Amino acid sequence: MTLDLSQYMVRTDLALEAKELAERMHGAPIPGLNEDITEDDGIKVTRLDVLNESASMQIGRVQGHYVTIEVPALRNQDTGLQERVAATFVTEFTGFLDKIGITEDKKVLIVGLGNWNVTPDALGPLVVENALVTRHFYQLAPDQVAPGYREVSAIAPGVLGTTGIESSEIVQSIVERTKPDVIIAIDALASKSLDRLNTTIQIADIGIHPGSGIGNKRRGLTKEILGVPCIAIGVPTVCYASTIVNNTFDLLLKHFDQEHGGAGSGQTKQIMGLITELSEQERLGLVKEVLQPLGHDVIVTPKEIDEFIEDIANIIASGLNASLHKAVNADNVGAYTH
Amino acid sequence: MTLDLSQYMVRTDLALEAKELAERMHGAPIPGLNEDITEDDGIKVTRLDVLNESASMQIGRVQGHYVTIEVPALRNQDTGLQERVAATFVTEFTGFLDKIGITEDKKVLIVGLGNWNVTPDALGPLVVENALVTRHFYQLAPDQVAPGYREVSAIAPGVLGTTGIESSEIVQSIVERTKPDVIIAIDALASKSLDRLNTTIQIADIGIHPGSGIGNKRRGLTKEILGVPCIAIGVPTVCYASTIVNNTFDLLLKHFDQEHGGAGSGQTKQIMGLITELSEQERLGLVKEVLQPLGHDVIVTPKEIDEFIEDIANIIASGLNASLHKAVNADNVGAYTH
Amino acid sequence: MTLDLSQYMVRTDLALEAKELAERMHGAPIPGLNEDITEDDGIKVTRLDVLNESASMQIGRVQGHYVTIEVPALRNQDTGLQERVAATFVTEFTGFLDKIGITEDKKVLIVGLGNWNVTPDALGPLVVENALVTRHFYQLAPDQVAPGYREVSAIAPGVLGTTGIESSEIVQSIVERTKPDVIIAIDALASKSLDRLNTTIQIADIGIHPGSGIGNKRRGLTKEILGVPCIAIGVPTVCYASTIVNNTFDLLLKHFDQEHGGAGSGQTKQIMGLITELSEQERLGLVKEVLQPLGHDVIVTPKEIDEFIEDIANIIASGLNASLHKAVNADNVGAYTH
Amino acid sequence: MTLDLSQYMVRTDLALEAKELAERMHGAPIPGLNEDITEDDGIKVTRLDVLNESASMQIGRVQGHYVTIEVPALRNQDTGLQERVAATFVTEFTGFLDKIGITEDKKVLIVGLGNWNVTPDALGPLVVENALVTRHFYQLAPDQVAPGYREVSAIAPGVLGTTGIESSEIVQSIVERTKPDVIIAIDALASKSLDRLNTTIQIADIGIHPGSGIGNKRRGLTKEILGVPCIAIGVPTVCYASTIVNNTFDLLLKHFDQEHGGAGSGQTKQIMGLITELSEQERLGLVKEVLQPLGHDVIVTPKEIDEFIEDIANIIASGLNASLHKAVNADNVGAYTH
């Protein structure tokens, strides 16, 4: 789990949020960004390309391609919806591979980051468990592998606290030996927004960039380090108590603004005080300042996390299996996951 | 898990909080309350007796005996501390049984409320799994049971959503047939305070009183219903997002009061606005009003819940085993739990 | 798990085996038995009715209706086959309910016997976890339940060693209170034959009859005890080491008979010795005599038991859901199981 | 799990069995073997050194040091006994490290072979989960690590079917990068003897040698391959059905020999037939010949495997923690395992 340890910063892990934030501040569309949004019965897909260095700097996101699948109702555990999300994932991920030039002959290494024994952090290992791996067949008898498959391997490297070794070091050493053409890394994220918990999947070809805060000398999984492209699939599964508080402040502000004739009417400020004049970042800093010394800035996850994690892991694993192997399709995809 | 569904109410599940709240409003000690507090190196024990109807009404808690063990550092997973908490539990629970007249010959039925498959709600079933049950030996050959034991049975009745039957109906029917002398019910609670999550154990001889909100026709586990006394052991393991927000408001108020020369200085009000004039209850109502329509008043639990639940279940199970059976002591208590 | 503790006896838990055995000894079809066998691409279904007391005595099985689904390849974990077995289960179980007169308005209590924490014994609890229960909706607002459902509740009573209470006592007391019209009890069985492990499902309207051996005062789940019919669904998941040895002796005998011109050629006896002259029962007695004092008559289960149990529990749970509720069908049955 | 796929061979994985077998055939002690046996209240420890190539060839075991801890009663789940076994493990493992020259400054990589999701194969991953790893502290701030510890890392590489990569390839690539001085590999074994299941622990400085059968191109974990010594800790947790049958034949033979005046009296042969004249190997071949075509040579594990695996993993993990870190001792060893 990539916890952003950088204090006092409203850093969003999701590119589409960063873009919105930047455009709000900028007051106009930012050149060098290409955005395409489709929405279908509760499933919103945003495809965002950060095309040049200038756009990258303005939104504070690495240059690359981002696809975000947002499904606010995903926490309702509706099987029909889950199947539609899985189908959307297949379409989007297949398109994504095409777009960034990962052809059907490319060898894939799936990396499931996180910890088996901490439920909200078990997403990566669960996906690995259900991924359809084939590399050993290609190693043993490449001629005998049926058409419609590609060479896929998978690893759950564990977490630093359990192994004593950085995940990135483990992955790097396996990459050097097994020579995959592309890495797909799955990770549970800390959310910057309560409503994204277990409802959003982000796909991006930018790898894993560890936070830059103190105590975080992890080296990340990027093309620079690994020598091959790394696609990151991230799902927010936890958030800080302070995130919840900060989100609620926002909602309260909007609530009073609406009730009292719009922002700037002065009413909201009367009700909520000078706090309304703080930037979101300053407010979060204030909340953290109060919560942290008491040990109250706890990282939390929804009560139903056991099922949420299992559901999303299934969506991603079956989605990857169908995207990576042409021979796997809607009719047989269930056969490869548990 | 007993979730308090009664909306817009700062109902605390813990008697010691209710007493504090009442005395603050009352401005003086309340007659009919007997309180005894000891503190030992990070473990605070509060023994509170609610002696008469008048005191009961004033603090809004059923007449009875309450013991609360508070261990703020319990979330740090320090094994030494856990062992000391288990020892404290044995001392307090043994004393509690004495006080309410449950002698060594009384037959016990342990009831583990909650759901195996929802980690923060699995406390009860986990305690049952590790309880030392003996009833079957007494049924088979009562003469051959070694001294130092008593008749104990245990049941995890499951939850309404999985069984279609109220836990209380299941327990009632088993009580009618097996005729225990006393029930000990273990339940995970929704906390009214972020800092109590997985750090507090309450023992009370008042049974389980389900919330009185809509949709909550559960009948509870009380002496009136069961015909025998019911001791409730509760541990807060989840809380609402709105609880976190409300707790933080309090901390912010205190923070500004301290910074600016005490409550009533006017400064805090300037910073925090009219919201400071709301009662805690009104404020919580406001927060819920904003969060609930958006589906954001999520019930959350700490990220590390898997280990927390296991640790506390072990403390309670080994504590019960040593309290209920004289033959079980510090040297062999581990033999009965996993 | 109903372990047959009756020593030195080739007792088979499966009626179709008892019938074969009896007819072999009898040398002719037994009157009062009605058998109907169909086979479809690896799934063999035997419907056996034991119609009168005389037939019952001759095959040593309680009068009643038995359906056995045998799928030798079920251990291969082929998802397609599993789905076909689930469909077969629905057809057969629906027919079975019809045959014994359980109409669509009858209220059902599903009982999942066994132990959560012992994988090969977790079948019953796993089925309960995935059963679609509805009783609470009927209790709360019977008018508002959509058509196509019936009243179903479910309980996993635990095992004697964990609860100190006989499962049958727990079920009996719940039956008295909740008044279902029929019980469906799911249990993992000890197999009398290695090849039946996790490949056979027996449905019978005879309830659960505990073994009559020493130490086995369990009272069973039968119409006599419960007052309502009890359908038992059993799956062999474990067997004794002695069962494996005895099965292999048989195979060796057949092997040598085939090689050397049929039984009675004298050759087999020369190779296998006087042991060939023992009855199956005597031979099993001998094997147990040798293994037991050394603690070697271990109860074993296949190495892959974790997945086998999950697969079969899914087949039975989804099969029950579709059989009991008309509104559940092939398209949505997956929505109710995990 | 290292399943020996080499057909029709009584290959024992345990050196002490190989030695016995060889000496029985040889009729005299074999030079170049050093054996030292101690026995203490149900715990038998055999220390066997295979000192030269000639001895190695005669017993068919790699030259090296072997310690075997045999505890027939370990399956009884007696906590007291488990603690004594853990203490014995510490003494023996510490002595073993001394003997083979692994001093306190040597860096260790613990490798937990096997599969999380297959209970009898989860021993290795469970040990890794409970191992006290420290490498990251040494990497971050070597000066600040308290005395009494050494640099330990740990990895559970997964199994070929889940990763598509040989465990040995994964370990090799991590060794190349992290440069440990010694590997400790934990593996669940297929037993050649029913009574060894979950009762025997073998420690040997010979690494992991995969079977040489068809389909088994795994490369092993040996000093030759890894460049550093590899200590293997193996526990038999499964066996073939054919192993059970063959063991029972032996017991039957002994049984009749004893009854009828010793081996060679002719009586046993009369009872058991020509089969008595087969060598153990021939007999096993015969049994496999009969069972395999029917798919009956199932690999089995005791019914209680969930608890057995957890207990032995705890013994080994706490034993390793105390052996590798001087600062960990009997009083605090529990603090590092779950």
C-alpha cells in the first residue's frame, strides 16, 4: 500500500482530480491535456492524456496516459453492476494496451503490491492469486501453448515490514532475470476523498512513484528503474481520519452556500467562521496538526472491507485475464478466478 | 455488532462517558453513583455502579455495574502490554462476578454476537472459538470432571442477514433448553469516539439493549427476556465518519480555546463561526444531514483491524477462561486459545 | 462432521452402495427398492427409493428417498463441469422436493453442520454463509416480499467441542421457536471409499442419524426428534487411513483376478495369501487392529481440500438458492453466493 | 511443496531413514557417518553427519549435516509439548549454525516455499509471516540497530502454478541483489511414512534438491546454484495414498511375524501370500500401478491440518527468531509471532 506520508499536502493520487484542481486555479483549460469522458449507467470513464512537460507541471502529474473508472455504487455489492464494471475494465484496459503500443506478443509480469494479512492492503496479492499465468508453459514447451495466450507471470513481493526488502528491489531483480516486456503493478491506495474508497480504479502508464516524504526511501516501479514500461492499476481502499474531516468541511461549505444564496454571500463565513478563508491545503494542515499529536489521525477503511476487496480483486483479475489473453472471454473468464 | 441506528443523538455506549456528560451538565456529582478509578501504567480501570433509578435516569444508563478498561496504547500491538491487559481483565472480571453474586458453581453460556466474515464484527465468534467449554463433559460424566472447572457452553448465533433469525431469538431458545445460570455476551460496538476504537473494554451486568431506532426490532439479551442475568462485554471496533468529524470539531474548539485564552474569549467563535454555538448533538445532526444523503456517512474501522480483532479476542477469551475456571491460570491459559 | 465411530464395520453412508452390497449378497434384486439411474457426460444420478420396512432392513438403510450425484471428475476443478453439476443439483433437488411433497409455501431452515475452522468440516457453515435467507423480511413485512421467494432461515450451530452443546439440541430449540416446515441439513461425511472424496453428493429425506458407537450419544436430526421432515445433504470429504488400505486391497484382488483368469483361479490367493479369504469387514477389522494402537488410523483429506470445499459449497448453496426460490435462476444465482 | 514425482521408488526425504535402510542392507555400520541421538520425554533428536563421498553414496544422501527432531505426540496439540519442541528447536538450530560456521554477523535470507492458499503447503509462507526481519533497519540506519540482532530478510516466492516462475529463479535473483550470507529455506514435504506427518522436523545444510522425475525441471536451492550455503528445514505434511497402503503392509507383516514366532516362520507368507517376498520398493510399485490409472493415488493430509500447520509454523518461526537474534529469548519470543 502506497501511503502518502508527505504531510500537510492535498496530494491527490488520481490524475483526474489533479486536472480539475489545476483548471479551477488556472481558470481555463490547460493546453497539452487531452480528456475524453464517457458515462454509462453509473459507470464513468475518464481518459486523460498528459501530453507534454508543461501540462505535466501544471497538474503535478507525470506525463502519460490515465484511465479512471468511477462507479459510485460499487460499494452496494450488486453483482450485475460488478459484471458490467469488469466488462468496462476489459474494454478500457485492452484499449489502453493498444494506445501505448503493448502488442499481443509482449510478455507481462503482474506485480501485486501489498500485504496478504492486512485486508485493505491485500488487493495486489489477491489479484496475483487469480491471474492466469502462462510463463512456465512457454518455458517448458513454447510450441505447445495454444494460440490466444501470451506469456504472463506474476509475483506478490510482500511488504517491507514482512520481508525486510523493498518491493521495488524484489521486482527489479526478478525483471532482470525473467525479462518481461511490460510490468502491470496493482496497488491499494490511500484516498484523498472518502467517496472514492473502493469505488474508483485508475489505470496509468506511469508506474509506481513512492511518496517523497521522510522515511520513504522506496525506489518505485518506473521505466527508468526497471527498464521496461510499468502500468499501474490503483484502487483507493483506505483514507486518513483527517481526509474525512476535510471532505466534510467542503460539503458543509457547499451546503451553506447553497442554502444561503451562493458562495460569497457572507452567510457561510458567519456560520463556519474564518476557517472558510483557509485554502483546502491549509485546512487539512490544521486538522492534521490537531489530530496527529493525539494519535487520532488514524488510517481507516470501510467496515465491509473484506467483501469490497474480494469483489474488486475479482474485477481486476478477470479483467486482466481477458485483456491479456485473447482466448479468455466473457464465457470462460470465471474459470480462472476463484 | 450493535450499531446504534438512532439518528441525530450523541448516545454513548459507555457508561463512564455518560456519567461525565451528565455531571458536566448537572454541575455536581450525581447521588446514587459510585465510582472507583485505578490507573496502572497505561491501563485505566473505572468501576461505576449505578445504584438507583434516579441516578440511572440522570445518566441515561440502566441500573447496574459497569467496569471499563481503557488502554490507549492497545493499538500499538505491544505483546507485553497485551498480557498485562489480559491479567487486568482476569482480576476485574473475577471481581465483577463476585460483586454481582455469580458463584463458582454457576453455569455459564458465552454468546459471541457478530459475523465471522466481517472482520470488525468477528470479535464475538472469535472469543467463542477460543473459549474453554466444558458442558458436554458435565453432561456425559459429571463425576469425572476434575475440580477447578465449571459448566461452560458457548454459541455464535450469527447475524440476522445470514440466518434470517434474530440473535436474541436463537439465544433465548438455547437458554430455555440448556438452562444456564448466567449469560456472558461479547459484542463489537460502534464507537462514539475515535480514540476508543479497539482500546476500550466495557463489562456490565445489564445485558444487550438494541438501539431503539427504526428498523431495529431486535429484542436484546436482558434478564427480563432471558430469565437469567446477562453480562455484556463490549469493545468499540467501528465508528461512523460523522463521529470522526464531530470528535475533530471538539478537538479544534479545544485547540483554539487553549491558544486564545480559554473558552468564551470570543476568538474561537470568530475562527469557527456560529457552529461553535451548537450543542454537540446539534452539530452531529448537521454533519449527518450533510453526509448521509451522499452515502458518505460510512462506517469505518482502522486499517489494521485484522490484527486488532485477533489481539482483543485473545485477551477476552483467555481472560474469560481464567476467570471462569479456577484450574486455568497464568501458566496454562495459553493452552486453551489459538 | 458425522464420523462413524462404530468400529470394525464396513458401514457405508451412501444408500446406493448399501443396495449394491445387499444385492450382491442376496444374489437378486431386492423387492421394495425402486432405482432409476441417468448418466450425462460424467455426471451420474441415482434415484433410489426404499419403499418398505423389509427392503430397509435388507440394505440396512432407513426407509426414504435417496438421490446420489456422482461426478468422478469433480476434483479436477473444471469450472464448466462445476456449473453443470450445479444445474443438475437444481433439477434433482427441485424434483426431490416435489416428490416428498415440500410445496413452494413451506418454510425452510437450513442447518450447516460442522466446524468453520477445520477445512474439511467447513462445508455446512460455508453453505449457510451463501444461502439466501429471507425469514426476517417475512417477519418484518410479509406483504412486501416479492413473489418467487419463500421463507428461508439458516443456522450453523457449531460443533460439540466448541460449543459444549449437541448440534441437535441447538437445532431442536431453534425449530421449536421458529417453526419451520422442513429442515435441510448439510454435513461433511467420512467416506467409505477413497474415490468418493469430494466427488459425490447424496440427498435423502431421512435426516441425520448419528453413529451408534461408544461415545456417540448425539441425538440426530430426524422427523421423530424435530417434528418436521429433515432432508440431509451429505458430501464425503474425509476418510480413514484404513479405508484407503482396504480399498486398495480390493483393487489388488481385482487386479490379480483379471490378470490370472478370473476370481477363483487360485492364483490371486497364492499371491495375496489367506487374506483373500477374509470378508471385506474382517479385513478392515484386521487393518484397524494393526493401525489403531499405533495412532496410525489417521483421518485424512486430499491436499487440495481448501478449494474442493469451496467449490462444492458453492454448488450446493447456489443449487439450494435456485431450488428454494423460484425468483432465483441461472442468470442471477451467482449474485447470492460469494 | 516438494513433491517427489519420481515414480516407483522408495525415496525417503529424511536422512535418518536413509541411514537405517542402508545399514540394514549393509549389515554393519557405515564408515563416514557420525550419529548422535538424544531423547527427552517424547522428543527424539538425531544428529547425523555424512562425512565423505563414500558414505553419501551408500545412504544416497548428499554430504552434510542433518538434525531430525521427532515428536510422535505433536499431533495431540498439547501446548506444553509444543513449547518444549520450540525450545529444542532453538537449542538444536543454534548448535547447527555453530557447527557449520554461521557466525552471529552473517546475514540471513529466510525463504518460505509453498502456497498460501493450500493449507498443507502453507508452512513456508506462514513462517515468513512470523519471522522477525531486520534488514530494512540495517539498510536505513545500521548504527541505530540495537545489539543482539542480525540482518534478516524473508521472502515467500509463491509456487510455479501461481507465478509462472520457478521459486529457485526468484530466490536466485533476490540473492544476487541482496547478497545474504546464508539461506534458510522452509518447505512442506511429502512424507514416505504416515506416522511422520506433522511430527518430524528435519534441518540440513544441503539445500533443496528437487526430484529428478519428469516434468520437474526445477533448479533447486543449493550452494552451487546460489553461491551461498542453504539450510533446509523440512516438515512432512502430506503423503500419497500408496504410502499409507505400503506402510500398512509393513505393519501387517510385523504383526503376523510377531504373532507367529518371528520372521521366516512361513506363517506370515501363508497369510499374506507371495506379496511378502517383494521388496518394499517392488510392493510400492505394485500399489501405485493399481491406484494411479484410477486416479486413486491421491495426496492426502490429516483432517486437522489447519491447526497442525499453524502450530508447527509457530514452533519454527519462534525458534528461528530466538536462534538468529540473541536479543530474542524465551521471555519475549512470543512478541514476534502471531
